[in-house]
Amino acid sequence: MAWLDAVVQGILLGGLYALFATGLSLIFGVMRLVNLAHGDFSILAAFLAVVAVHALELNPLVALALVAPIMAVVGYGLQRLVLNRLLGRGILPAVLVTFGFSVVIQNGLLQIFSADSQRLNPGGIETASLALGGGLAVGWFSLLTFVLAVVLLGALQLLIGRSAIGRAFRASSDDGDTAELMGIDNRRLYGFAMALSLAIVAIAGVVLGIRTTFTFASGPDRLLFAFEAVIIGGLGSLWGTLVGGVILGVAQTVGAKLSPGWGVLTGHLVFLAVLLLRPSGLFAKARRVD
Amino acid sequence: MSLLAVRELSTFYGDFQALFGISLEVAEGETVAVIGANGAGKTTFLRTLAGALPAARGSIALAGQLVGNRPPHALVDLGIVLVPEGRKIFPSLSVRENLEIGAFRRRPGPWTLERIHRLFPILDERRDQPGTNLSGGEQQMLAIGRGLMANPRLLLVDEISLGLAPVVVKHLYAVLTDIAREGTTLLVVEQDVSQVLAVAQRVYCFRKGAVSLAGAPERLSRAEIAAAYFGA
């Protein structure tokens, strides 16, 4: 039963990893940009929630309604003012600049909030659990996180598959120059994509802050898990990202069951195994090369 | 007043000059052809008009308004739309979505999905397939339809005969005539001279990045055109 419990917890943890990974995957898919500060932006959002909780005496889940739009605006501005200037020069300039952002965000947070660890308290839901029978129980909040991830991915899938802006995302990803000729302003479109990405990762950051303590330096780990979820699932597939997150989550919880220190390591090993056996991931969309 | 008036337009690729002072006019409702050999600057000219390449010198005016050196999406707003060489269908989009993306910044006007389906029924029949699953000729129809979805004032058409069987090219030019009859102004670049001269009211021949001949096709002799095309 303990093993089954580990698997169930791992699946639910995968929902959180998918929340971290989705924005990363979206940005890479639309503009081939690797955002190394992705994890740090989630932690920035968590700190913003801390401020909102203290200053306005909000529940962190309510604060999210404030933090996610703020992060969306930050994303739009960042893309329009900085990242758009780096496009078309290969992948390296964006990697260097976003790495710079990562350092700046971490040090900025350290200056303002010190190195103390923080936590967001939503008032009880984080410890409430739901008994499934047979000695198995899941946390309400973990379940909520997983459902939130599924709903968000579904909504994003609809947006990309059915809406005009989703078509523009796909067209621009296929061939940005021709998309411009069809009337799409790529720079503005990329701004929207980054806004969406940071709004989603803000949700991930606040959820993380409710689940566990975090510090100014918690971002890079989140980035790593997000990368692993994306790579396991396969680039370009949103549901693949969820499955990738779940596989990573299960590997970590089962690994931790084997020995308490092995959780993260087991996750990395499973990631490496997928990378070796299926380098393009489990659900990568077949891309025609022409 | 002409719909399009280009004066002394020059375009460079880095240090290499591709266009040398091109002047050209297209009247509202007219079909104008640009012919010329490979490397004469025809595609460069259309891409400059569409905003994909910067104009180094000269002016481009649409209905009297200077529109040079604006980004392509802004020119689509103003009504200049390019059907690019090589068709450039989006592989991730279905046939129908490829048409819909053309309407991303749709201007008011006569062209609707239904009318384009009437023009090219195959695009309706295969609407849910990936755009790149179509044959070359069908993809060219899709590219033309996608351009029309924006309701352009001026549709720039680049080498629609490229790599297609003569019977397909003939069909495409017949449809271009229909499109022109609907009132859409066309500027057509083509190497296949016989097809385009049959539909154009006026023709410009480019050679080495400059206009070597201009006039109404019925007033130009074969020898004149050959001399302007190949150089004599």
C-alpha cells in the first residue's frame, strides 16, 4: 500500500511539474527561445504573493488573481523591450540574457526578502486530506493542483487549437517570416506568448509556495524539473508535458520511498533514461523535415 | 491616381544592389505583369513592396499615401498582400486554418471563405487536412486563397507557375482572371511569359534590376520582348 501511495502522490506531484513546464514549452514552441529564468519568475511570483498576503491580508489563492496578471504584464514588457531584440540571432543570446535575468531576480529577492525561507498559508486546505479507503489518502491541495494543471492545459490546448491567436502561434512557429506577410505582428504575438507563459508559471509559483517553503534560490531547481518534464513528454505536445510531469513526479516519490535521499536522483535517472532511449521524448509531434 | 506608384526604387542585400531605380504604376482594378529572367529582381521587387525587404532609395505610394519601409503586417493592414514564391503553406495548420490565417487582419471587402471555396472547391473538400498534404497546384490555390482572405487592395503574386504542370498553370491563370474580374488589383511576377501576357493589361520587363521594357502586351512584338528579356 505504501508503494501505491507513493505512485498516487507522484502522479499528483506531476501536475505541479506540468504547471512549471507548460510556459517553458509554450515559449520554446512559439519562438524557439529558452527562458533560463523561468523558474526564477515563478519564485518571483511567489514572493509577490507573499507581499500581497501581508499587505492586503489576502488568502494566497486570492492573491493569485492579482499576481498572475502582474506577471503577465511583466512578461509582455520583458518580451517587447528586451527579448524581441534578441530574436533571429540564434539561441545563444537569449540563453545568456535570460541567465542574466535569473541572477538578477535571485539577487534582487535576496536583497529585499533576505535568505529566510517563506511559505504561503491558505488557511488549512494544504493539510486537509481525502481518504480514498484502504489506508490511502491524498491531500486536497495536491488533488486541486493536479485538477488545476489539467484544466489549464486543456484551456491552453483549446486556445492553441481553436482560436485565431492560437493559429497565429502555430503559423509563426512554422515560419515567422511568412506569418508576418499574412499580417501577423510577430513581436506583439511573442509578447502575448510570454505574458501567457509567465501568468501560468506565476500560478505554479504560488502553488509551490503553498505546498512547501521556498527561498530566493528555489528557482533553478524548478527550471530543471520543468525542463525534464518537457523533454520526457516531448516538445510540442501539451498533454505530453503533463505525462512527462507525472513520470518525473512518480519517479521522485517512488525513489524517495526506496530511500529518503533518492527522490530527486531517481527523477534525474529516469529523465536520462528517456533522453537515451527516446531523445525526442515520448509524445513528440512527428515533424516533417523539408 | 494610380493605386500603386513606385518611383526610383532601389533595394540592396547588404552591399549587393538588386534593384536600380525601378519606377512602376498599377491602376485600380488593373492586372499588371512583371516578367524577366532569373535574377532580374522580380521577387526582390515584390518582397520590397510587401515590406519583407527594406527600400534603400525611392518611394512606394498606395493610393497617394507613402507606405515605404513599413513592416509587412502593417502593409497587410493597408491592403498590400503578397502570395509568396514557393507558396509557403503552414504545415501545422489545416487547409481551412491556412485560409483563416490570411484573415488575421482582414479588411472589409468581397472575399469570404465561401467565395474562395467557390473559386477553388478542392480547398473546401480537403479543408481538414494539413495544408502541406495538398499537391503543388492545390497548395498554390491555397496560397492565393489565403492572400485573398485579407481582402487586399493590391495582391502581389510571385511565380505561381513555379514547378507546376502546364495544365495546372493554365487553370491558375484562368482563376486569376476571375479574381481580377471581381475588382481585385493584381501585380503578377512570372517567368512563364505566355500565360501572364494573356491576362495582363500592361507588362513591365525587368533585366538586371531595372525596367527594360514597359507597355501593353498587344502593342509589343515578340522580338521587342525577347530583346528586353534576354538583352540584345
